[in-house]
Amino acid sequence: MLNFMPFRLMWILALTFTLTLLTSPALAHPYVNPATGSDRAGPILRGFDKPEKNWLPGHRGVDLPLNIGETVLASGSGTVAFAGIVVGTPTISIDHADGVRTTYQPVHAHVSVGEHVEEGDAIGILGHPTTKFPGLQWGAKIGEEYINPLSLLPRPTIRLKPLN
């Protein structure tokens, strides 16, 4: 006779895990790539490298290929929280309803603080790099916790093909 208790417990754990994934900020509402408007990550110039402590060196976002003067898009709908200069770098931050704040650098703003933007709206143009790295730096955080902004994009579907 089979013991169904472990099977039932497995189902409860699987359901809990699935519900947690579905209600996480990264999956509650997929975002778009602010350089392309696509729901795919595309090429990455420099990846996310979260430091152990917020004051340590690291890379708190990802660098996406974009040319100076090209349009930067809002990765999700929200309210512009900041549009100005941070340590000599033109910066835009957007607060989203799911608690995520996204940041875009070096971007000359076409939006103002308090303005509502929709996913894919033009928010500014890419400026000259203020570091040795080119392209758009896209960052994200929840509260004081930096997260990989690529985790906001829909997860890709991966299909394996048989070898024969």
C-alpha cells in the first residue's frame, strides 16, 4: 500500500512555491527592455554584480547596448520619482506599483518628477557615458535591496531538442 502523505506534502510545497513565484515582483507584471522595448533581455554589455554590502564596489544594474542620442523607454508603468543629475550623471528613476524602483543612466530626461509614464513610453535620450562603460545602465531595487533588472523581464521559454 502506498503512503500518500509524502505525495500530499509534495503537492502543498509545490503549490506554495508556485504561488510565491507568481506573486513575486519579477513575475507579477513583466517589464520590457528599456533599450529596445522588447520583452527579451538581448545583448548585455556588463552584467549585474551585487555587492555583499551596499557600500562595497559592484555593479548594481546591467549595461545595455544603446547609442548616444537614442531613445530610452520606461521599462514599466509608474511615476517618475527623480529626473536630474546624480554625481554628474543624468539620471531618471521610476517608482512602479509593485514596489520596484527602476533607474536609467546616463539619460537626459524628457519627463518630470511626478509624471505618470506607461511601459514603453519614451522617457529621455541616452547621454555620453560618465564612466568607462558605454550604453544604458539600467538598475532596479525594492526598498534598499538591489535586484537584477533582468529578473523583471519575462522568463524565456527553453525547449530542448532530441539529439537524434
